[in-house]
Amino acid sequence: MTSLAEPQQHASPSTLEINTLQDSQTKPKESIIDAYKAGQRVFGENYIQELLDKSLDPELQRECPDISWHFIGNIQSKNVSKLLKVSHLSVIHTIGSLKIAEKIQNACLSRSLSFDVLVQVNTSGEEAKGGVRPGEETSGLVGYILNECHNLRFVGLMTIGAYDSSLEAGVDNPDFIELRKSRVSVASTFNLTENDLRLSMGMSSDLENAICLGSTDVRVGRQIFGAREYAKKD
């Protein structure tokens, strides 16, 4: 593996800008408004109910008219209709199965909605992590979205790296390398331009390595908001 001191040997330059998603999970609306006024526009949320509540909050809507919400958490079939009610929802990062892709497509079709989506790839092999496995499962889901889900715009791949790998200093995260390989494979299989596909990977603890390896979407929270304050689930 290469050293973090050699970014020039990492990913080829992308044609896409790097999005810094402020992970606002568990954070009060006042903190989001402050970040928005400081220039931040893109925010990520993990829980559907919390995201819905924030997106429909009158004060947030008034103070943050150009906010862009990205959903970065687990999606259950029963909550798809709730997710699609989110105001200013721009991107769904966690399409991790054919079932969820079909459910969201059908719901979007009936509501005349469309969204940018990323396929979640389980690069670490951890059972607790969602997503499809690299290889045939990834290609199968991408192909299904491209060919059957006309209300979903496939824009890239997403992964959550293993915690231990993210803490290993001086080496590249193998899960990020695997996602980059998956992008190469997907681009080749479907005749897409590799550097036009987003790579959503990297958090506060490993964002520098993620960017070196080609990430276009990194999720940060602690540097902006501090530690999470409570847990809320659907």
C-alpha cells in the first residue's frame, strides 16, 4: 500500500468537485442555521424521521432556502414514502439492494419525482454494513438502476470503510481502494466515464486518505458540530 505522503500516486483527477457533507445527525436546527450562514449548503442525515422533521421545520426553511439534503443512512422499505417527503432532498447515497431501488423508483414514478442516487457497496464485508458486494452484485444493481429506474439518476458509488482500517496510520484504506476498483469496473461495463462517477467515502477520521484516493463526497461532523448529542432512530 502507498503512503499518505504520496497523493500524486493516488487517484486520477476527477472532473467533479469535492462535496463536503456536514453530517448534521442529532444536531439542533440552530447549529445547522449557523453553518448555513457561514457558507455551508450541503448537509447529510442518517435517520429518515429526523431528516424529514428538519427539512419541514419552518425556521430552517426560512433561514436556509438553498439547503441541499443528502441522505446517508440505512433505508427500510417501510420508510421510503417518508423519505420522499423530505423538502430539498437532493441525493440518496445508500441504494443497497434491488428491492430498495425498485421501491424508490415506483414511489418516485407515482409522485413525478427524480433523484441522484449512489449505489452502496459493502467493501469491508462486515455483516453490519449495508450494501451490495463488489463485483457482480454491484454491477447487477447499477445495471438495474440504469435500465429500469428511469426516475433515479445513477451518479456513483458509496461505501463506509471499516473502523479499524480508518485508524491505521500511514497506509491507504483498503475499503476505499476497493470502491475505486468498483468504479473502474462499473464504468467499463456500462460504457460510462469513470471520472464522472462520484465516490462517496470518508468521514472525519479518514477524510484526507479518502480524498487522496478519489473521494468526491466526504462526510464530516466533529470538526464543525462537535460530538453527537443523542441517538434518534426511525
